Amino acid sequence: MTTPDTPPPVTLFGHWICPYSVRVSFALAERRIAHEVVVVPPTAVRPPGFVVPPEFVEHSPRGEIPMLRVGDAYRADSLPILDWLEEQFDERPLLPADAAGRSRVRERTAWIDSHVFTPMIGVYYGTDVERIARASDALAAALGEMGAWVEDDPWLAGGAPSLAEAAAVPVYVRLGALARLGFTGALDRRVAGHLDRCRGLEGWAHVAWTDDQNDELVGRFRRYRADVRAAAGD
């Protein structure tokens, strides 16, 4: 465990368009962990001729972002990285001190990963009206479940921001783009309140999207859909 007097150098290998990288960016900023960013675009958006840093190739087993270096050690994959940060740094933790609270946060973080991210990605990659509608309905239902978590507590897993917020924020920052790509679900009022509280967190300012970033994501997936339809002869 590090101390404030001996912080190791921290480097994030990632990209703003990757929701998994956004999780780590949010957690680093929320915890005020100074870090360098090495921009490594996801494979799908990597420009021709982009040279992937050899360090990334060596230490990211699947060649996927995000990857984090703390001192001379490396971790890949967003959820293991978030847990690792809790082990490496004491300041402003995003896990409760008690075992029951930590278990609750981890359960909800994993639930968001499978039940919220999956339909979100389904909206992106849907190429026909029916598939997009099914993904939209599933995403709305999952966000509604999250709303039930904040019925009595202000945050997703209790009385303070946690790793569950880090897991959910990438969905929140792209809700505008998702609506333009076919997400038609009404935002649960409780989720809307939670979103407003997240916007007030320090980490939010480091990951919130600009209009240009929203436009870029929407444009990429509209082109993707057009290419798929063209290949199918539609």
C-alpha cells in the first residue's frame, strides 16, 4: 500500500470512447490519483498506421484497453483495475471499510457490467429496428433496477460514491448519443436524480463528453450500420 509521501507513477493506457477506460479514468480522478494517459484507441477505431506501444502489447494479455501501470506493475481489464487501485492507494477509497459493504459494491458493479453494459452495446450494434428496440427495452429495464437501489440511499451501494458509480458513469456520459442511436426508454426519475449527483462528483468533469465526442460516436455507429446493410444488399 502506498502513502501520500511515496506515490508511485501511474499511467493509464486507454481512450475516451471506450466505456471500460472511462471507468478507470473516473476512479482515478475521483480519488485524485495523479496519472499520465497514453492514448491507445480500441482496435475498432484505431487509425491506419497507429503504432501500439510495445509496453502495452507486452502487458495487456488480450490487447484490449484499459491497462494501468502503477510503478513497475501492470493490470488489464477495468474491474480488476478498479479493485487493484483500492489495494494500492489509501486516499479517498471507493470501497467501504466493512466486508458486507465491499461485497455489496462488488455485486452491484458486476451486475452493471452484465445487465447494463450488454444492452447498451446492443443499442450501438443493432442494425435493424427490432434488435435496437429489444436492446433499448433491456437497457431501460436495467436502469430501472438501478433506480430501485437509490430509492432509499443516495448512491448505488449505500451512503457514499463507490466503484458502482465508476461502473455506471460510462453509461451516463453517453446517454445523449444512445438516444440518437435508438435508445427510447424514459429515464427512471430515481436514476435521473442519481445522474445529477454523479455530475457533481470530481471524477465526472474528467470523463463527461463534449458535443463533438457524442457526434463522433453516433457517426461511427451510423456508418457501421450503413456498411452492414450495404453488405447485406439492403
